[in-house]
Amino acid sequence: MKPKKPEKTLQVDLFRMKLDQMLDQRHELYRLAGRLDWQAAEEQFGMLYSEEGFRSG
């Protein structure tokens, strides 16, 4: 199932920390994720995912 895209709102939930605030931003995987072209990855691999998920027959 495709991940849901986050809604773009100006209001921030004051009682919930953002994920990027909880993670170690110095970690190599965190830095690598910032360098990836996620739009290109979604275009390349998006066809492999479904909005409905897996259906057994």
C-alpha cells in the first residue's frame, strides 16, 4: 500500500514532536535520506504499489 502524503498545513500540532526532531540528524542514513531524489524514486517504483493494498483471491 502506498504511504499517504502528509497534508500541508500551517498549523503545527503542539503536543506531538515531529519525526525529524526525534531522529539523530547526524546519522549517515538520515543524511542519505536528505540527498535522495524521492520524486524520482516514486516515479520509478510507484507502479509497484497499490492504493487498496493486497487482495487475496
